[in-house]
Amino acid sequence: MKAVVYEAPWRVSVTDVPDARIERPTDVLVRITSTNICGSDLHMYEGRTDFEPGRWFGHENMGQVIEVGAGVDKVRVGDWVVLPFNIACGHCRNCERQLTNYCLTAQPEPSMAGAAYGFADMGPYGGGQADFLRVPWGDFNCLRLGEDAEERQTDYVMLSDIFPTGYHATEMAGVQPGDRTVIYGAGPVGLMAALSATIRGAGKVMVVDRHPDRLRLAESIGAIAIDDSKVDPVQAVLDQTMGLGADNGCECVGYQAHEPDGTEQPNLTMNRLVASVRFTGRIGTVGVFVPQDPGAGDELARQGKIAFDFGTFWFKGQHIGSGQAPVKRYNRQLRDLIAEGRAEPSFIVSHELPLDRAPEAYEHFDKRDDGWTKVVLHPATAGS
């Protein structure tokens, strides 16, 4: 089968890899029809992780079931399904607590937890930027979709990661009806956090970024756009909240945060959130931070550490939630919002491309070129 294979920093190719296949009775085999390029993929694409050359990407996947193992009871051939990026067994200590993002069974390294498709340090599993995908524990991990699945793929594929991840940010931040919520980062996850805050009834949603195309998308769903290349974003938030600060905030940037001039500053958004959120407010952190970052510009960052403004954080009595999203905790209810027309996460999609154009798509998305806000790849149309 064809897949998007990592070769070296800033270089991927669409080449032949071993076919995905049923390996265990509980497996499901899916023909991938839509698979997204994620901002998390760019960390690996840029060589900022230990993702091995020869492996292939893709953790935001949906498609149609073409084969099921003998131990699969619920999922049937022909079902349209979307797959959480978390690979989870459903029965370990963490899965039983709905913490499928930290499954203890799917992760083969005993000192770690959590697994994902085509992702550094999250198990040996192949990615879904490919023709086919093996889904372990298929009954548990496949979310079945309705009759409108095929024509609404650009909505439903967002249930694999970024829509639940954005929602998780607002859950950890404790967004309530009427709240004033600030979101740092208007990439796909930040925009999903803005959408989620709106769904949860926030009275005012402020989104901080500096890319005009992303800020326009934020405004299209009623958020207030704050361009941090033109204004001090902390002061802008204070001005919008009578000097008190936002009730809560979401960090949707991660460890490669940088100043408008391109200088990396991993603590930039975290410290701005502490300054932007009111006393006793809550912060949800879903931007990726890593234990080691050998490509960082300073020694502290290379150790995965940041100079965090803990004194102000402590003095203000704030709370922080962090970590990857347990997608299964949210994807069913978010699916139903899409099905009922209450949520259309596809508003962020800028490009739908065949799989063989993935190298071009990675290059543009990584450069944050204007208009490249979210790319959906369609393996079934490769070569068209």
C-alpha cells in the first residue's frame, strides 16, 4: 500500500510500505478515505522528535471497514468509522477511568503510557496517511458513523483528534456559560477550542495568533481576534475584561511557541496565560510539550523544561490541566452535535488533496503559508 513515509527532517515521500492487515482477532482493517495533517505531525516532520525514518505518519483518520477479526462483535464490514488517535485497550486501569490517552496495554514501554497511530514514542503502530489502517481493539476504538458519513467526511474526520482535543482544553479550563475565555493559538486545535468554548456557552471568546487567515476563521465563529504581532495580547485581554482577566484560558501552541520575529520561546504562551487569566481562573494545556527537545535553542528547553512564572501562578491561585485528550470521552457526543447540525468543524479546512500530494501539503502547512489552515488527504483518490 502507499503511505506518507518520513525520510529525514523536512522530507517525506509517498511510497510503498507493507500492507496493513489483521494481526489479532480483535483487529479491524479500515480503508482510509480521509486523513488529516496535524500540527503534531510537524514536530516529527521537522526532526524535533525521535520519529524513525521509514515509519509513516497519520493519527487523524476515518474510513470504511473492509475486514474484521474473528473476535470483533460490534463493528461490521461496510461500516463508516472514525478512529481516535489514542489506541486504547478499553480494560486497563486508565481506560476504565476514561483515561484512554494513557492506556497501559497499548504502550509497549512499561515506564510510559499512551499509544497512537504513526506517532513518536507512542508505540510501533503504523499511521493512517496510507491506503489502509489496522485498528487494534476495533470494537472499542472504532466510532461508527451515520448515513451521512461519506458526504460529511471533513466534519467527521475532525473527531479523530482536534475537535475532541479542543473540547478537552475547554473542559480542563472549566469553561462555563457566560465565561470570558482566551485561547492562545489559532491553529486547528485552537480554532476547535474556540468552537468548543462557543458550544459550551462562553459569553466572550478571545483568540490570540498572528496569522491573518487563522484569525479570520476565528472571527467567522464569533471570536474576538487578537494579533500579537500588533498589540500586547495580555493587555488586549485585560482591556476586554475590565482589567480583571479572562475567567479561563487554553494553551493550544506548545513547546515551539515563538515571538513574531520567529525566535522560539517555549514558555511564551504559558506565561502569557498566567498573566491573562484572572485570580482563581483555570487553564487547559493541550499544546504539545515534550520531556526532551534536542533541537531547542537553549539548554533548559533541550531538557524539556521552561522558565514558568510559577510565583504569579501560585499567587493568583490558578489551576492548570494538561496532557493529550482522551478522545473517547468526548467523540460520541461531539459526533452527535455534528450529525444534528449543531457543529461544523470543517470550517477550518482549506485543502483536500490526494495522498500523493502530501509532500507539497507538508511543506506549505509547515511554513504556515497563507491559506493553508488545515489539510485533509484522501488516499482513495491518490493519483487523480
